[in-house]
Amino acid sequence: MKFNIDPVISSRIKKAWKALSPEQRNRIAPMLAKANQQAVTVTQTGQAPPPDPTVSHLALLAKSALTNDQDGVVSSLADVVITIGSGGQIWGTGKYEQLDPGWTESIAVWLEHLVVGKYAFNGTTAPTIPIPDDIQIAMAGDWGTGDWRTASNPAPSTDVGNHIDFLKPHLTVHLGDVYYAGTSDQEQHLLVNLWPSGSLGAVTMNSNHEMYSGAAPYFQVALEDFKFQLQQQCSFFAFENSAWVIVGLDSAYYADEEGLYEDGSLYPSGGPQVQVDFLRAQVAKGKKVIVLTHHNGLSEDGLTATNLWSQVMSAFPDGAGPAYWYWGHVHAATVFKPYGPADVLSRCCGHGALPWGQASDLASSQQVEWYENRSAHDPDIPQRVLNGFAVLHLNGPDLQETFYDENGGIAWQSA
């Protein structure tokens, strides 16, 4: 099978690249070159490259688009042997796999928004929403793929959405990512039209993929829809009952835009810390705190804290922290052992839809209590492990956590 980059996408990438300032091109070019070299290595060896946090898989084919595939990477894709990276990445050319040519849309939209700028951040109306003391909250991360497969073998997002709906939770939380690039059509048709709402409503988080479109579709399409009215057009918020405060924070808007928004941040360098102040005000209420973000507070293996971790912890008194922290971004399901002086219980719930394989980094990490490693028995992607979602049951001061798989079975449950 011969692969191609959509000629419209290639044209958009070339046009946007020319519209960037010389300084912007000089800063971005080394990242595109490193990504291209990764793609070359994979096509030549058929093996997953060593992990490199400075390279995003979104950019693997960007240089090929700019040069009309001068080095033959795209024309070699048909010969790539599917292999699994240490983090669980599936290095294949299938839909939403690492070398899927469709990811180049993310680069086109990202470059275009670097030229015109991003949507204004709403830092004035963050709501605090009262919730019952006895409540079930379902959440899934990185879910916005749409139903891209068949009735006999539906997309994982379809199964996850159906099982969330079957459980009839009070609230649902999307932890972010609508693919490929959070465009208006994608926000409408892959999120708003499909996401299952709880009986009390739903919220959706900002993410790196929403930011590739400069966040305008996220704010103007998703947050203006009735389904997400609880947020009052704001990308950060809080839920509160007598024992708990659940604080959702926008870790994407102020992430490094020239780094493809991969590393989460709550505020611009040297700028106002509106979200930290909001979190600090919630902490001051003296209740148990759950933090929700799109980006990860710990490295995938749970051994290293990110910059986002230090930003969140700065809102707590010394030695304190949230009781729980849920994030997406990494497309795995992981329960980490307590971390840091506050023994924070962190969970990655980014396995809502994208195909992902067995992660050897998680298998070998002493910081991981549980992770999803069971085969999905997917006839189309034999390497794929099960996707799924999580449900939190708050009952007064108590919390029960349950990770469900895409088939509705219990994958892990807290004591």
C-alpha cells in the first residue's frame, strides 16, 4: 500500500512555514529535523527509536511535507514493520499510530496558528459548581477520535462512551484531546456530538491538541455548547461538596507553543498566576482536594516530577498537596504509588481511545502500582492493549476509584 500526505495539508504546511518570521523558523527547524531523523531511522530499521522527549510524533512527517518527500520517508512507509516503543507507542502507519500521515494536519494547523496567534484566555469567570456529597464522576482522557471503524469492530472511543453512558454517572469529565488538531469540525463532530453527558452535566479540558488550532474551536464550539454549560466558557473550574473540592486546571494554554504544547504549564513565564491563585483559594477551604489536568504531573513511569507538578504544589502549604491528581496526555492507564512529601495519589487516565501497546517502561517502574497491559484482542491492531475510563465515587469523605476497560469490565479498583 502506498502512503501519501494529503496535498492540501502539504500546501498548508508550506504556506504557513513561509509566513513565519525567520526567527520562528530558526527556532522550530531543529525540532522538525530531529523528528525527521526519527522517521528515517524507523523506516530504515523497522524498530522503534529510543525515547526522546524533545521530539513529538506529530512532526515526524513535517519535513517530508515541506520537501516533497525528498528523503523518501513517506514513500518508504509501506515497508515499516509495526513495533512497540518502550512507552507503549505503536510505530505503525495505521489510523492514530505514530506514523499515521494524518498527524500532519496537526502540524499544518499549529503552524497556521503560530502566524495568527491564539484565542484570548478566559481568566475571569472560573466557576465553583456545587455537587452532592454522594456522587459518581466518570472520566476519560484523549477520547476525541470519533467512530473511525466498523460496526463489527467499533472504535475504542465508541465502546468507552457507550459504557460510560450505561453506568449513568452524575458527571462526566473529558480530560482533553480531540484529534487530529481540535479544529471546529472535530470539536463539534468528535466531541460535542458524541461525548456522553452525566445527569448533572459534563466538562471538557483544554489540551495540546485543542491548542494546535489556537484554542478558538475549544472555546467557541465546545465550551459554548449546552453540553458543557457548567464551565461558563472557562477552561478551569471547581466542583465542591461538604468534604471535597475537585479543581480542573488548564495546563495547555500556557504550555510552550513552539514545543507543540507538549509540556504543561499553568501560566506564562513571568506572567500572572491566575490559575494558581484559583487553586490556592480552593485549598484554603480546608477540604480534600482532587486536581484534574490534561498534562501529566509525573513522567510516564512516575519516577520524575514535571514542571507542572511544581506549579500545582506551589498552591499548597509546604509539605502538602492534593489527595489525588488525575491527568491524560499519555495514552496509558496507570495507578502510581504515593509520590512526594504529601504522598499524592496520581493516576494517568489517557487511554480513552488511541491505540497503544504494552509499555515496558511501566512494567519495570517501581513507582507503578498498576497499569493496563491486557491485550484488547483487536483483529485490526493485534498489538493494542485495552482502552478504558475511570469512575470516582465520592460518598462523604470517602472515595472509591474504579478503572473500567472498554468492554465494561473492572480493570482495577481501590480498596
